[in-house]
Amino acid sequence: MKQIHVEASTYCNSRCPLCPRNSYGYNVKGVYPEIHLQVGKFKEALKKIPGYEFVYFNGHLGDPMMNPNIVELTEQTNCLTSVTTNGSIGTKDSWIQLAKNNIRVNFSIDGLEDTNHLYRQDVNWNKIMERVRWFIDAGGHATWKWITFRHNKHQVEQAKELSKQLGFKELYTDEQGRNYGPALDREGNVSHWILPAEGDEKPTPYDAQAGIQRYKETHANFFPEEKIYNIQCEHLMNNDTYINAKGEVGPCCYHGYDMPGRPFVKLEDHPKLMASWKTTNCNPVCAMTCGKGFLE
């Protein structure tokens, strides 16, 4: 299936501790651009990707529902379309219209009322439940996406029961590898730790201010070892193409923005990336994100 990954907005109302848009939950201004995808730009981008069968609005840096024109954006696709969101934002009218337009919604809810906010920092539980009801009551197809951590693993069965009561089609657990690290508050202090569901990992001493500084520096210096990498390219494996919030078309979200150390790569330049994999000058973003070991 030929599919398109769309970044509808790089704005987000949450501070997830292990999201790349912040330093363990502390927002660092100026690292990523904050922008909403414009409908006209999206229309032009879609013309460059003929034959697509599935479009998913899934935030790499932001939440799609932050875009005030999310309904109109989804109306441009003419195919199976989904939106993934933390579920706490968006107007009632927009949620009802998404349901009427048969847009599928994945609600990223990683806990119950007493735990969801530990990872989805600043996300209000009551606002989530309000929007879940707006959408499902209007006939919307909703799924519940749950990342299991140590602090919520005891609640999975309870959440499955709640999902049935609310009318979700299913609750499924997801593993994204973002399950170990400190959680910083708005002032940059460690408030708690995010730990994997299994294993014996424990919190360790962490210098938050030094970490914030490293975050700024590593986004400007992104260098792999000088070796030939075995690259398992997600763009090729999944027949997937990316449209960023500027309306630019690239091979994947890892190359999605023109920023220090990670310049934007156009879709037509993907062959150049492939050529670099067989040299000791492998594209650094490819090496760090989809490199599965060295070939020599």
C-alpha cells in the first residue's frame, strides 16, 4: 500500500518527556520550526505523490489537532485517512465533522486519569474524555493507542474495559522505545522518571541543565561513525512518503526539516541518500535512525 505521512502541525499542547521536540519535557525554543500546514500547500504536495492509498496525519513534532484547519486538510485525501492525537484539543464541531467524514482517529492515551499525565504532560484527562465522546457519539471510528510504562502497566486491563464502555473499536499497546528517562517540569527540574514496563532499570542522577545544553548542541552536531551502514530504510520498506508542515515532500520525517545538522531532503534526492549508505560518508540521519549495524 502506498501511503503518505503528513505533519499537519508542529505545535503541540503536550510535553511528552521522550519526544524529540523537547528536552525530556522541557521546551527549548528555536530548535524546531512551529508552523501549521496550509490547505493550499497540502493540495500541491499531494499532486507530487500519485497513486496513494492511505494518508495518516501523525505528529512527528506536533499534534495534528492543533491545526485549526485539520478537517479541511483531511477532506483533500479521497482515500482511507487517519489522525493520531493525544485527544485533548480540537473544537466540538471539528470532532463531529471528522466522524461524519469517516476519518479514523487513534487516541494516544497512555494511562488512566491518575497516570496519563505522567507521560502526556499538560494533557487534561477530562478534555480527552469529552472529545472521545464527541467523536464516538457522532459515529466516529476510534482506536485507543497505549504505550506501556512501569507506571501504567497495572492498568491495561482496566483501560481495555473502559475502552469498550466508551465505544472504542479496540485498544492496542504500542512500543516506541521511548520508555526510559527523566521527566522535566516547565522550569527544567526533574519531577519524576519514565521507566520501561519490564526490566529493573532505575532512575539515575541527572543534571537537567547540562542535559538541556546537550540537547541544543546535539541538534547542531549529528555525526555517525565513518563506516558503511546496513540501512533498513523505512521509506522503502513501507512505501511511505512524508509531507511536512511547510508542505514540502520528503522521503521520511527524519529528514523533514531544514535545521542545523539535519537539512531537509527532497523526495527526488532519495537516490543520493542511498548512494551514501555504501560509503564511509553515510548520510548521518540515515545512519542514526535506520542504521542496523555496520557492513564492514
